[in-house]
Amino acid sequence: METYANRRGGMVNIFFNAFFIVLSMLIVAPFILIVSVSLTDESALASFGYSFLPSRFSTLAYEYLLQTPMVILRAYGNTLFITLAGTLLSILLTSIIGYVISRRDYALRSPLTVFVFIPMMFSGGLVPFYILVTQYLHLKNSLWAIILPGLLSPFYVLIMKGFMGKIPYEIIESAKMDGAGEWRIFFRIILPLSTPALATLGLFIAFNYWNEWFNALLFIDDDRRVPLQLLLVRIMNTLDFLRNNSEYIQGLGIDMSQFPNESVRMALVVMVAGPMMFVFPFFQRYFVQGMTVGSLKG
Amino acid sequence: MTKMKYVSMLLLCGALLLGACSGGGQGNKPAGNGGETAQPSNNGNAGGEDDSLSEVELIWYYGVSQVSPDQKLIEDEVNKIVKEKINATVKLRPVDFGSYTTKLNTASAAGEKFDLVWTANWAFNYDENVKKGAFIPLDELLEKHAPETKKAIPSFTWDATKYQGEIYAVPNYQTITSRYGVSLRKDLVDKYGFDTSSVKRLEDLEPFLKQVKENEKGIVPLMLTGPGTVFEPFMYGFDDSGVRIGDDTFQSNWLEQTPEYKSFVELMRGWFEKGYINDDASTVKQIDSIYNGKYATGLESAMKPGYEAEKKASNGGYDVIGIPLTEATTRRTSNITTLTAISRTSANPDRAMMLIELVNNDPELYNLLSFGIEGKHYEKVEDNTVKIGANAGYRAQNWVFGNVFNGYLVEGQAADTWEETKKLNESAFVQPTFGFAFDDTNVKAEYANVMAVKAEYQPLLMTGTVDPDKYLPEYLEKLRNAGAEKVQAELQKQLDAWVAENVKK
């Protein structure tokens, strides 16, 4: 049997294939470059520059990083805790409030939606936020200072509301008639029906937590509570900052050799970004399903 | 049954959240208490000096290149000394330079309690924060608690820290001079027999650049970086406010319009066209692996004693010869590159000042903060020179803490580096408008626009990347449109007021 694509003729096929091959290569190439640089001998980097194949192979960068494994392991632990606890709590809260404001028979539906919507437009600003977290919640140097602020995003709540609103109200009604209480309806019927939305949002939220560093920068002084991304940002930021201000600090004489060299920085990037790249494909299925949410539904 | 299960699950989540909040609260309690108990001691202090000091806790924020694993160890050792001398405990809060400005600006705006804070004109900006009222004036405290520190630093350096006549920070005394010049790779100079004593002006470099260009493949004759290449007013007889040196009327010149500026830009253009300058000069921010050790000449804006040793380390290990093209001069900006201030939220400013005095005068404490513990983090190679271990668990910048002349030298620096630097500091040419700082409050918008235009055109013109015949007039036109004349007028107005107050006939 001839498929639709085949009927289009060989040339078009080749063109599309070539286009996507180039596109994929453009996406994959930087990653390969980073991995390659991280495996290149530092002196070879200085004399030959970057290349896709290590000009002189060396695992020194990884050895250097693993010399003090506790720093990275602790950071991993912190990030894992933040991501797991944050994502679970966040998904639970988002779906609960999304469900409530999606229910047609809920009297305060509109005002509550507006209430959720307001912080999307206006924010309190950095300094009040800082005062709230440090002086009222007393969360300085606590991982919860990173988790709490990300718990509820109005944007995700509205997406969740949109998805749950598409679930036929009749299902809820019939469940009620069969004697199910609100909790049972939510956990046994609504949540299972919303799996694609939960997975999609869960992925977004998990990404946000995994990549979070700004709150950590503000609130974490204690070196044992530093998440992975902050570790990375600190090294990269400091280098950039010193470079951009070189005209001021020339007189001070900062010893640039104190900083991790090029390959160590890239090795750190690989160690930070690597795991997330393996997790992503597992969510892909739900992710694709979630993308089509609301477009075609009976 | 199942309903109960879900309800209990939710409750659990709730409890988890609450537990988290209260947990954090507990964690912070000791600090809060510390703050409260600290209050009365302040009063006690004001009452009588010679009373035995009650114990207080001081929080000290400062910048580091990287937070060290052994930080806690150093803090404990520091506290042994500080506890004995001034009965205080110090909480060291190192923050990496990249995050320092953001973090401290926020903490300071939020009124967080801390005592000592490192500040500079390039990170957690000193002038801005003085205007915001982030620091307390220090004149009285200095007299009372830090006479030695006050004495050790030249008076013009103190003048540089003044805002409306009052000192708001203690300079961490180090090199305060700048000297413009060039550095040439020694092996190439020897190879071509170039006579470095013939170089009196930038133009005199041309024969050397030509030889390198013709004979050395893969070596850039003159390495320039966009942000690092500036028109040095002092080399052309102006000071930083654009006043011609020796001009008693203190008329500020708009430097971009001067013939000197034009000649500099044209010189660079000529060299660029001849291929002496790296093609990507306008966009390169820092000499990195691509150019490391692959250029023959570099421009230097801060030649200080012992700088050749530093240069060697950063330029692929080649020896360099430095040729200064100006006298050593001191300007306000080179005096405020590293300072320690006392926060307005400090509960114990007196004790904070005592700590500053202690750090600036107790070499043991200062070296501990700067280099760590002997035998563990560094080895002594000579009496006053140390070698820092390759993988030492503690690293810090000695100039963020205090007077560097009290501390050790690092291997590679000549034994008399401190004496030489001090001598240079004291003999440096003090610019006529030294101490004057332009306040952009009245022309904020224009000033920002002018700065934006400068940032756009300067790297292009300074590195010779574009043709000045076409772009210099365009640049001046854009500056004019951005409001440069208004800024210039405001500068002159402030300068006149400053002259009337500070310059005696």
C-alpha cells in the first residue's frame, strides 16, 4: 500500500528529511561540543581551541570535579529534594485549585479565577518578596525558600483549569448519583482523566525547580544547601562579571588561574544538565499528548 | 474508608508544609536572639569605653571568586582571635563576585541586619549605596576606634571616599595608582632587537608591530579588547574630568571633540588597516584561550610594581617587558576599587569599627583571612612570602579584607613589592580634580543615553575597526542628540562648585 508521503514523490521526501537532519544537527551539535570540550586536555584547548572531537583526550576535568565529590553530591541531593518535593506539592495544589475553578456549579468560580489571575499581571517586586521570605517566613538558608515561591503558578493553574473544564460535567454528576463524595470524584475520576495535563505541567514544574537558581542566590548562604544550578551559575557569572569589569579590577590583580578552567566548567555543565536530558524522553509520550489537549476532543 | 485515606493524605501534605515553615523559623531563631541581645551592649558601649565589652556577633559580607570548602574552619580560627581581642564573634559571609551585587542590593534594600560589608566602584556600587543611605558615616568612629587605620592611609585616599564631606567606607589600602603603558613579549623584542627605550609615545611602537606582522605567522602584533581599550586622558594631558592639566580655570573639555582623541582614533585605524590589530578586537571581552600567549603587544592601564609577574602567568607564561607611557597617577576611581563599609542596619557600629581596626593592624588575623592556615592552605617559602597549595581548601582575595601591605606576598612577587607600591602610591601625581565625583541625578536620562551611545561606538572606534572619517562625526552627532552637551554643562556646574569649595587660590 502506498502511503501519503510516498505519493508526494522522492524529491520532496529528500528535502524534508534533509531539512530535519540539519535542524536536529543544529540542536545536537552544541551538546556534543560541550561534552567534547569537557573531555579535552586543557593545554590542548589553549592551543587548538574548541573542536568536536577532543584534540587531546583527557578525563582530568571529571577527576578534578570528583576530587571533592561531596560538594556536587550535596548539591545533587538538594536539587533532587527541591525538585521532587516541589513538583509533587505544586502539582497537587495546582490541580486542586484548577479543578475548583473549573467546576461550573461553583458559585465563586469567577471571582476566584480573577483572584488567581491578578498575580499573573502584577507582582510585589523583589524587595518585598525578600522581606517576606526572610523576615516573616524566616526561611533564609532553608530549602523551602526555593520550594515555596514556585509552588503555585497562576499560568499553570489556568492551563489546568482549561483542561479540567473540558471534562464533561456529566461524568461528575453521574459519579455523584452513584454516591461518590467530592474527594473521591477528584482523586478517582478527575485526576486519572487529567494524566496528560498532569504530566505536561509536572514536566514544566520539574524543569523550573531543576533550573531554579535565583531564589537560591538570594536566600542560601550556607554552602551545604546550595542547589546544583547555583553552583554552576556562580562559577559562570563570576567569570563573566570579572571579565566585564576588567578595566576596574586590573589594578587589583585577580588571579584568573584560581578559577576552574574551561574543561572543568564544561564537565560541570555535563554533570548538571545530563540527568535531565535522560529524564525528558520518558515524559515525551505524555508531553505530546498534552500538547494536543483541547484541540480535538469529542 | 478510602475517603478517609485521601483526607489524611491531604492533611499530611498540609502538615509537611507547615512543618517546613516552622522548621525554617527555628533554624533562624538563634540569629534573631543574637540581634536582640546585641542591642543593650551597644548602649553599654556608649556609656563607658573602658568597661569590659559584652559579647556581640558581627556579620561580614564580602566578595570572593569562589566560596571555599574550608570556610567554616577559617571562621572558627578567626573567631579565636577576634573573641580574645574585642570579645566578638564574626560570621563571615563570602559571596561570589558574580552574585554579590544582586544579593547585597536586595539584602540592603530589605533592611537585613548585617554589620560589615565590602563595597567597590565595580560591585555593589559604593557611590550609589552611599546615596541610598545604605552605609553610616564613619568619621567619628574612625577617630574613636581606628586611629591606626586612619594613619596608615594617605589623606587623598580618604578624600576619595567622601560624600558631602563625610567618609562612608574604609579603603582596603592597596595599589591606588594607575599608569598607562604597553607590555611587549620579551622573546620577540630580543629576537628583533627592538630598542624599548625608543618608545615614548604609542606611535613609536610601529616598527616593532611591523616586524611581528611580517615575520611571525599566527601572532597578533597588538592585542586589543573592546571594553579594555580606552582613550587615556592623562597620556594626552587631561585629567579624568576632562580638565587640561595646569588649567587654573578648571574648564572641562568634551574629550571626544579634542584633536588628541581624533589622533588616537586615527592611529588605531591605521594600525587596524595594516593588520596589526586582531580583527575581532571590538567584540573580544577578555584575552582567553584563543589569544593566550599569541600576541606580541598589549595595552596596560594599571601598571604597578610586580605586574610583569602577573602578566607572565596570564599570558601563556611568556616574560613581558613593560613600558610605561605616563607617570603614575592617582584618580578617584583607582582609590575606591575596594572598601569596607558599615551597614546602617548594624546594631553595633562601634564594635564593627573595632573589627576593621583589628583586621587592618593584626597581620595574623589578616593573613588568616587572606591565605588560610599555614601548613594546610599555604606554605611559607620565605619570611614574608607564601606559596598557596594547588588544591587548597581555602582561597580568598587579600584586598577585600584590609590593608594588603600588612599581609604576605605571594610567590613570584619581589620581596620589596609592598615598599615599592607604597612609595609609588605616595609619590603619584594627584589629579587636579581628584575627589570630585559627578552626580548624575539632574541629568539621569541624558547621562544614561550618552553612556549607551559610548558603549556602542567606543569599542568600534578605539580598536580601529571602523573608519573614523565617517564614524567619528556620526558618533559626535549621536552624542549630541543623546544630550551630551547638557551633561557636559551639568558637569561644569558641579565642577565649578567643587572648585570653589576645595581649591584654594
